[in-house]
Amino acid sequence: MNEDLIHRLEQLETRLAFQDDTIDQLNQEIAAQGGEIVRLKAQLSLMVKKFKELQPSEVASQAEETPPPHY
């Protein structure tokens, strides 16, 4: 019975090591995604700012383009 207990303990330690590694990988991925979200938010803010700076005539001329022939 002692050998069975040792074997079970080794299995648990192995699983714990893999779980620790998986948690570390997930943590790194979440940190990378957080940085990407910050970058995308800044880019979106810049695009909104540039869009608001467009002259009304520029926006109207872009909206009044003729539709493609398949319409």
C-alpha cells in the first residue's frame, strides 16, 4: 500500500507542475492581450479624432458616392 500511495503522490505532483505551467502561460497571454487592447483603444481614439476633424463637405462627398453597378 505504501508504494501505491507514493505513486499517487507522484501523479499529483506531476499534474500540479503541468497546471502551474498552464497557469503561467495563460497569465502571459492575458497580459499580452491587455497590451493589445490598450494599443487598439488608442488607435480607435485617434481614428475618431481624425473623423471628427474632417470638414463636413468631405464627409458629404464621401457619402454621396455613386453606388456600385450591382445595385
